[in-house]
Amino acid sequence: MEEKILTTKKNGMPVMIVTILLLIAALVGVIFSGIKLDSGAEGIIYPVIMGVSLLIVFIGWIPLIGLRVLKPQEALVLTLFGKYIGTIKEDGFYFVNPFATGFNPAAKTKLNQSGDVKATAVTAISAASGTNVSVEIENKKISLKIMTLNNNRQKINDCLGNPVEIGIAVMWRVTDTAKAVFNVDNYKEYLSLQCDSALRNVVRLYPYDVAPNVDTTGDGVADDGSLRGSSEIVAARIKDEIQSRVDEAGLEIIEARITYLAYAPEIAAVMLQRQQATAIIDARKMIVDGAVGMVEMALDRLNEKNVVNLDEERKAAMVSNLLVVLCGNRDAQPVVNSGNLY
């Protein structure tokens, strides 16, 4: 389906004014001819005026149906008796064929996103019961603005089988109105479904955190890609995956961003303990490396300054004491030896 842009002139205001003046003139004609006929005036002119005026009153309002108002960044897809006749994209006050109707199958669809076109509610009073009746008037216009779709969080297994919860925000817009309304049943629901599918396909290729012997690029070589550390790369792959799926729907994906990422609740506590254990081991390694360096420096300085001569047994005891002090979790309690060293 190829999009046809209508270059319809903005004749809405002149048509509205002429139609209203014509209806007023018809009402005046009905009243005037009625008065003349009641007064017994003869001739064919007054019945003709009465007939023409009544005809105008009954069908003269039809051109008002063809009035359309478009705001900036809005489009209206028009069909005439089921046939696509074109799309109006420029803002303004238009007059179109009164029998042409706007077509937007996603008009009532409300997703968790910005820019959804809402139906206008009109309250009427029922003549029979006297109660208020709310009637929704669908807005058939299509928004061309950039909208943000924030899909619900999904629970997906990463490449290691760990369940993670992830959510994304997708910035998108309609670029081809004909494809959007005719190639798919509902372009909003179609986009939401493709976002979920693309997210699942991409996330299963990555581990949550960096893991050994994992190939995330498909080149057969292990790399350091992960959901937590390579969020920009993952988001770009998700964007490309979604775009490849929605081209036929006339949609453009501007950007995709990861908005939420965490382990699933059933393994979150265990994975937190694992991360804490890894952090403790790394910290201990750093502390031990630093303590060994300090002990080595202390012994070298003592030998260099000839402060005291220590045999191998005393050096071992000193090293042991220094390592206990430097690697301990608590502050050391000093003990003063006032006796002979030997």
C-alpha cells in the first residue's frame, strides 16, 4: 500500500460560512413562504420557495460533515466507500468529501505510552429517563509526533539461564500512514508485541554480568558483553531488531533504552550474596597485596638503616605480626614488651 498525500486546499472556513448562510436563508424562505401561503397569496412562486427552502434545510447540513480540522503533527487517512483516497498531513481547516471517512484502527487502543489519542466523551441527556448518557466520539486522526512506549517488565532467562527482569522504553513515530493503518490490523498493538519479541530475542544472547567463555556477538570468540556492562550495545541491538520487524507497518524506531534491569526475585538474594562474596574476595586480595608490600618495605628499611639485626626466626615472627595487624578486620591491640628481646 503506497501512501498518497492529498494537497487539498484549506476551504473549510469558506464552505462553513456559505453553508450556514444558506441554511439561514432557507429558514427565512420557509418562514416567508409560509406566511404568504397562510395569507392566501396565489401563484406558484411561494410553493416553489417553500419546497426549495425545505429541501435545503433537510440536506443543506451535509457539507458540514466534510469539515476537518488538523493540528500540527497530525494526519488523517481518508477512505471513500472502502477505497483509500489519500492522507492529509498539513495542519489547517479543510473541506473534504462529506461521504469520506477517517480510518484509524488503533484509535481506541491505549498503551502505556505518551501521545495516545484519547476519545472525546460527550454527555447527553436521555429524553426517556432523564439520565446522563456518555457517548465517546472516536478521534480518527493519527499522531505523527515522536511517542514513547514503556512496555511492562518482562522476566527473561539470560544466556546462562538466570531469570532477569528487564524493561525498555522505545521512542517511535508513524512515517507512512497508509502502511500503518492498512498493512497491519492495529499498529500500536503490533509495535508492542514486536518490542516484547525483540527484547526476548536479544536478552537471551547476553549474561546479566560478565561471564567467561560467552560469545555475545556470534563471531565464535568469547567477549566481555553483558546486560549490565554493555547496556548501550544491547539497546542498539534491540532498536535494530524492532526496526526490522516494523518496517512493513510504516513505523520508525528512533531509540530504545533499558529502563529497568535486575535479577528475578526468586534468585535476587542468592545473586546478591554471590556478588558480595566476590567483592569480599577482591577486597581481601587487594589488602593482602598491600600488606605484603608494606612488610617487605619495613624489613628493607630496617636493614638499610641498621636499626636492629633480626635473625630469621625473629623476622618470621615480625612478618606474622605485621600481616595479622594489616589484614585484620579489627584494630590491633598493642602489647608493650619491656623485657629483654631474647
